[in-house]
Amino acid sequence: MNLTSPTVIKALLARYGAAPSKRLGQNFLIDNYVLQKIMAAANIKNTDTILEIGPGIGTLTQALAQKAGKVVAIEKDHAMVEILGQTLAGFKNVEIIHGNILTLDPSPYTLAPYKLVANIPYYITSPIIRKFLEGENQPTTITLMVQREVAQRICAKPPEMSMLALSVQFYANPKIIATVPKGCFWPVPNVDSAILHITPFKKASMQGHKQGKALLVEEQTSPETFFAIAKAGFSAPRKQLAGNLAKGLKKEKAWVVEWLTHNGIDPQQRAETLSLRDWCSLVIHFY
């Protein structure tokens, strides 16, 4: 059964009285070349355990099951779970879980190490990435199909940084593998997509990079401090950094100006112009 064929997909959905759900962001991949690009990016081995989110009708799941040792597929839509029972019937290494990944604890189904691979609905991209990067049981790699603009924001560098970029780059190294035109899906979404590959740092800590060396500050502070400072800085993105930090951290502006200057940062800069290393430096010298 060719699950990248729109004709086959429509017939399969009709057989089960199902239809693509806009609410759940269901757009099915119909381009085999893109499917193979996802597989290549994920670098699946026969010893790997794969966690897949939102398998839909099982297009990506089948490809994963042919390469991996085990695939755990978590699907929210009951209609899709029924369809997966058919499309994955020939695979003994696939476990289908009916549940919502945002509320479900995947730990019982994934013995570390594992890889996360998914073609996810755009509206849950940020919550999913945060959940798996901030959690105790991080995947070794994350390979996602996401909205192209979101992928670009995640991989941004100064002067186009954002809280989303910091939230990912604090824990991991993100990279765009390829852009995917919207015509590679059925139904056709409103925007283009991108294959995003994220490699979490082996030890979750604040890291900046200078001349190839990581700046590790885990023992000196905490992620909570890092994100409290960053959120204060980004609280009003169009305003100057000093004012945002003074207000958000409840500090005297003169102190903030001195703190920024000491770290080589112009108090009149905006938050989007600071690098991850700049934020780490501010955290180290915060008191």
C-alpha cells in the first residue's frame, strides 16, 4: 500500500469514515523523496528505539519500522489509531499508543536512549520541543517536520534571536536540513515546511561557544535563572534592554546598566541582538 499516494490516502480514510482534521493539523506527506530526507536526517539504525508523535495513517511509521529496532507511535486521533491497526499490521516492532503527547509521559514506552522523529502539527511545535528538551529523559536526537518560519526562528542568530531560539539553543544544537514545499502534503497546508534536526547537548547546561569551546555554567547557576533573565530581556522586544531588565528583574536601572556594560553589552541594545553566550555571561555575573 503506497501511503504517499493521495488516491490511496483518500480511499483509506473513506474506508474508515475518517477525514483530515484541521483542528489537529493533519496534512499527510505525499512525497517519497521528502520521506527519505527525513529518514536520512534521523540516521536510523536497527538498534534504535524511535518515538514518533502523530503518526497519522503511518506513512513515516512504516519507513521507521523498516529500519529501527522498535517504534513507539503516539496518536491522539482515535480514527487514525484504527487505521494504523491496518497499515502497520505487518510490523511486529511497532507499538501504537492512543494518547495526547502533551499530557502523556512517554517514559514507560521508551527505554533510554531513544530518538524522536515526527511530522508534527504546527500548533504544538513549541510545546513538544520544550517538553523533550527540558525533561529528564531527553532523546539523543530530534528530527521534526515543522513550519518553515518556525524552523528559521529556532535556528536564528543575532540580530534575530527570540525566546524560542534561546529556549532551544540553550539545550541543543538545531539545524535545518531541507525546506519542504506545501505541495508535498495532502491536504495542502497554507505554508511551507522544513525538516529540522535537533541534537541535545549531552549534559543539559547553559552553553555558549567561542573558538570551539563550550562555556559551561551549570554549576554556577540554574536554567530557572537563565530563563528569568532572558524573559525579562524579551518582555518588550522593541524597547532597550536596560529598561526591560530593570523592570522585569526589579533592579535599579543604574545597576542594570553597570551589569550590562561589565559584560560588554550596550544597555541600548535590544534583546534580539544578544547571543546565547551573552545571556550566559549575564547569568554568571548576576547577583
